[in-house]
Amino acid sequence: QKHYLQNKPKMVSALFKKKSPDDMGTALRDGLTEFVATGLFVYFGTLSVAACAKKGALSEFENLYAVISLFPIAFAFGISITVLVYSIGHVTGGHMNPGVSLLMYFKREMSLWKMLIYMVCQGLGAMIGSAMVLGTAQSIVQSNGGTYNLGQNSLSSTTSVGSAFLVEIVGSFMFYFVIAQTALDKKGVAKTSFPPLPIGLSLVVVHICLIPFTGCGINPARTFGPSMVSIMTGYPVAGSRGYWVYYIAPFSASFLVAEFTNFLESAQEPCEPCERVAPTPDNEEPLLSGSDEVA
């Protein structure tokens, strides 16, 4: 029992058992790379919304066209993240998501200051990407007042704030969990150059399931960019109801995934060998009880 207590898996303490790396030497290069990659990701992802949307269709999914539109939008986001992670994963880790950067900080894969640089660059990149969507499809955006064709996230009229928080935190958890167990876990089946594929496929699945309810956030930068561009250009914001969900849910999921995966890692660590004590007359136990002794 004492041996188990000394070697049992730890959860909260596992988050802080490693020191943050000294990684500020490449912060400028990596931040610029995240800025460009996040801009491209938001551009192609939200441009697919502009390409597929009809007035009001994507807000309520009340017709067959809107349901069919789920698939090209979901695959646009999923394939974009896959190819971009393949492109910049060896440089920055391929985050393009403040929630992923926070996860990496909790996992002690990056320092606090570098995480903040990543988040700022991701937010700015998302704004540039959304601005390019406006420039590319301005006529389509103007025909719908910019509400949905800039790819803004909003809760459907039939989705409560509580339900939105639930689907967003579960969707974020799944996406971040796949990232942690493929890109970081070297013992996993995707331990070499394979991680971007399951990461992209998980994003496709989450988008297909979440778009009808919340538009699928799970990425604060992807939510922030279209909303800020809409405000700055005078287009209406898609909706303020439950807007905090798109930020609190992903960041909460980052913490939960870090906790859970650190628990898994500590549970897989080899136990320290039990200390063997040589038997002595003082600690040696009799093989037979007193009633069984043979005269």
C-alpha cells in the first residue's frame, strides 16, 4: 500500500512538475508564422461559409441546402488545419488557436510570454483573414448584411446558452484531446509525421456536429476575427447572446485536457522499484501460525 501511494498517478501537481522552457529566442519568427497561418486558416474556413450560405439558411438550418452546406464548410476547416499543421508544425507547433496555445502552456511545452505572443498574433491574423473574406466576397456579404457570410459564430434560436456551453466545451475537449494524444504523445500511433491527419478529421467531425447549434467555435481566434471586422466595418454582429461561451468553453477545455492527459502520462510512467529488505530475525515472519507449529 505504501508503494502504491508513492507511485500513484497525480493530476493537478502534474501540471507544474515541469518548468516552462526558455523559448523566447524564436518568439518573433514563431509569432509571425502563427499570424500568417491563422490568417490563412480563417480566410479559407470562413470563405467557405460565404460560398455556401444563403440568406438565413445557415442560421437555422431549416432546409436541405443548409444541411448539405455543412459538409463543404466542415471539410474546408478540417483540410485547412491539416495542410497548415503539416506546413508549420515543425516551426511553431501549428497552433492557430489560442486554446491550443493555452493547452501547450499547461503542458509546459511553451512559456507564458510566448503563449501570449502567439495569442496576440493569432487574433490579429484572424482579423486579417476575415478582412480578406470581406474583400473577396463583398457583394455576397453585403447581400446578407454581413451577419453570416463573414463566418461569424452565433447561437441558434433553439439553442440555450447552457446547451451552447456544453457542446462547445465537449467539442473543444475532443479536438484538443486529439492534439495532445497525437502531436505530443510520442507513444501514440501517430507519433511521427501522421498527427495532422487525425487532428484535421477531428475538426471535421466537430464542425459537422456543432455548426447547427453554435456555428462551431472551439477556436477563440476564429470567433474573434469575423466579429471584430464586422464591428470595424459597420456590419451587424451575429449575436451577443452567450458570446462568452466561445471563449470560456475552449479555455476551460484546455485546462481539462491538460489535466487528463497529464494524468494518463503519469499513470504510464514506470513505478519505482520496491525497496527490498533482507529478512532478519526481527522482521522475518513465521511461515506457520502458532497453532500449526509441529513439535
